[in-house]
Amino acid sequence: MIFDLELNKVGKVYDNGTPAVIDFNMSVKKGEFIAFLGPSGCGKTTTLRMIAGFESISSGDMMIRGERMNDVPPQRRPTSMIFQNYALFPHMTVRRNVGYGLEVKGVAKAEREAKVDRILATLGLEDIAERKPDRLSGGQRQRIALARGLVVEPDILLLDEPLGALDANLRKAIQNELKLLQKSLGVTFIFVTHAQSEALALSDRIVVMNQGRVEQVSPPHQLYTRPNTPFVAQFIGRNTVLSGEVAGQEGDDIIVSTGIGTLAGQANGTVASKGRVNLVIPAEAVELHCATRREALAGNRNLVDARIERSEVVGHIAHLVARLGDGKAVSLEAHVDKYPPGQFPAGSEVCLSWSPAEATVIPAQ
């Protein structure tokens, strides 16, 4: 099978010896939407720039459609890149900005104009084709940058935080348009973002990076519900991570001995029959009960005592923090109808429970 993009042990080391990317391995099928996600300095933008040809590759091989691209200059690669600031030419009209890449490639004028007309129509930009960028909104400039990237018909469109300059409402609207456009065109998108919600909403798979290394590559739901490493568990969502020792197994459930009792979860992959592990509990999985119900709930595999420390409502979501007996804080999230304001005020004695199927046991690092 020929992939649109293959990264085989790709690495980048700067001239001062600092490693920026370490042994990046990944294969991307045609039409996939891939998000690179991670904290600042983790190597995601450097990886994107290596794919584009703006950064040299120190080790490994980068292939596009089966052809090695390590030493191919950017202008000869079947890629196109959209930057956070859009990099539009202020002295050119929208039409000329969009057609610039085709002009550089030496495409004949008639063909160039036909392609520009087609992409302007696709993105709803015909009415502003003769305007200059300084007379346009942020959303319009973002669409122009997309049009300029897509008009050259790349195999891969590379996007470096392209929505970062937009306000929250416009950002959400453009997200929806971007996903629909990508699916309709069938072009492979590689997207760098700091925003978890953006990556989870848009991508087919997410690459989580940390200190130059890939921590996990998974579809959004799997990444959110079944983290592979302690870093991913802490970085994605609002998880509680409890450390403990493997105490056995009952069916699919891994039994973990922790400082607050014996609890259970399910493994994401292989977990050793003994040794240190982490039990990862998503905020949405935790059920909150009055302490007076503890006896009735005694049959639950995962049941712990706690005290409410903080409760607040943001929009239609109730966010609560409960403190366990060992001092560990547990985050909870649910619709406000489930936990209305005042039902569990700060200081309330409560019980917490969760299904073993919704908790993940991962090796400690």
C-alpha cells in the first residue's frame, strides 16, 4: 500500500546538539485528517516544517506517495503550507494571492484562472476576489489562505495553527467548514494545534508529542478514553491518576492496590501481572453520591470516600473537585441538571464511584 505520507524514524537535531524530534514513525493514508498536539516546544511544528521542506531532516526517511523527500526542496514537494498569520501579500488582490502559487509553478494563464475561479467558488470568495487583504475580516483571510494552499492541488495540506488568530466564535465556525471541506476534497491534512478541543473535533487521528517524542497516536475517542502513557493521561481531558500496584485480575478487570483501597480498571494494551501502574479515571466517569448512601453502594467495585472542595457551573456543565482521604483531588464533570448548584456544596461528605470499564490501567513510568 502506498501512503500519502510516511515518517520512518525521522529525527531533527539542531546545530548545538539539542534534539527537537526523536524517532518519529507514522504512516498516513490518503484523505486522513491528522492533528499534531502537544505543549510548546514538543516538536510538532518542527515535524510539520520537515514535511514541508523548511527544516532539514537529521535522520530517518520522509516519503510522500512512495517517493523519498528528504532532500527535495519545498517548491518541488507535493505539499502546501498554511501559516498562522496566513502570509498574504498585502499589495495583491484576493484573486492574485490565490493564484500566486500556480504562477510560480509556471501554469498557463488560462488554466491558472480556471483553477482560481473554481477554488474561489468552492470557498465562497467570488464576491471579494478583487479586494485586498487589509479590507477583509479574519475569517475571510483564513479562507483565502486555504484557497491559496488548495489551488495548487497538493497531495498534503500542512496547517500550522491556522485558526489561532481567530476569536472563539469564528474559530468554531471555521472548524466546521474546514472539516467539511477536507472531506469533500479528499486531501490529506496535517494540522498543528495547541487546542485539545480543536484536535478532538477535527481529526481522524491525533499524534500527542512530548519533548520531541511521540507519546501516542490514536483516534480522538480512543485517545480521550484510553490513554497509553501517564503524560497523555495528564495532558488530555481532566483525568484523575491514582498510582498503585497490580493485585490481580478478574475477567477483563485489572485489580489495583492503591493508597485509598483496592480498585479496578481495564488495560489499554498489555499490563504486567505485577508491578507499579497508574489507574486513570476520566472526570465524566465519576459518579457522585451522598455519604449516607454508602451502605447501599457497598457492592460497587470502585467506591471511595471524599469531601467536596469546590463546585462551579460553566455554561451547562457542572465542574466539581472532591478531595480523597490521601489528599488526592478528583475532578468530576456532568450536566448541570445532574448536579445542580447547591446540591453538593463545599465541605460535603460524599462517596465517589465509577465503572471499571471506564477506568484505564497503564504502566507507571
